[in-house]
Amino acid sequence: MVKTCRKFLTGNGKKNKMESNIKNIKVGIASDHGGFDLKMQLTSLLKEAGYIPTDFGAHELVTGDDYPDYILPMARAIAKDEILRGIAICGSGVGASVAANKIQGIRAALITESFSAHQGVEDDNMNVMCLGGRVTGTSLAWELVQIFLNADFKGDERFKRRLEKVSDAEISQKAN
């Protein structure tokens, strides 16, 4: 199911069953202590809305835990097509973004407003949205999550060309 959804979201121009029922997608969610409360609230809202959230932790509030311990496994699962998209949360969202972007194939961004929540997917095929648990309220976060999950990659040639350049840079960096 994830691969079918991924084809739809990569802009191959073909419609599929998932288009009309996109809420059945697997969504990863991960946070450290700074985003724990927001992660718990969003996980509940995702379930209520019909999404299938996979919680990568933290599973309990432990002050002083480290965001890479939770964000990196989620990012790896996305890179392996085990889940379609992810929501990464730390105190500010910055550390979560830095960590997620270390995994090849991940396109993560800190999102604080609605335009970037959809534009990041439509133009840049963003697959991880990062949020700041200490700076983003639940209502705004939920609005941004819904926009992110309902956005589709346009697949225009210019967007594909740009992403190919990013992918080439990842491969080149890995080779060095």
C-alpha cells in the first residue's frame, strides 16, 4: 500500500485507489521530551481522522532524552518505504529537521505556517514535516499536519530536475 501511495505522490500522473482514500496511509511520528505532549495529542488526532500512525517514540516523557534516538529510526523507515510520511517533533523543530535530513532520501523541513506545509510537498516532495513542541500549539500543529498529509507532489519537470540534483548531491556525499 505504501508503494502505491508513493507512486501517487511522486507525480507520475496516474490516478490510483489511494487518491480518494489518502487517510489510510501510514504516518510516522516521533519526538523527544520537547515535543512529547504535542506528539501524543497529534497521534490521537491522527487515529481519530483515520490515519495509521506509527509511533517511533519517545513512549514516555524522559527529560533529557535525545531527539536523534527517535527521529532517525522514523526517517529510515520512510527511506525504506515502510511508511509514507513522517512528523518529527522536538522543542523547536530545528534539531528534528537537522537529524531527519541526514538520512538519504529524506526531505524534511521545519513548518510553522500553512503555505509551506503544502508547498513543501507540492514542489519539493517533502516527506517529513518538523514541528516545535514548545512553539507550536496543538490547533495550529493539527492544521499543518492535515495540510501536509493532504498535499500531493506536482511532479512538474522542473521540480523533478531540482530533486534529482539534490539526490545526486546525497549520492556524491555518501561516496566521499
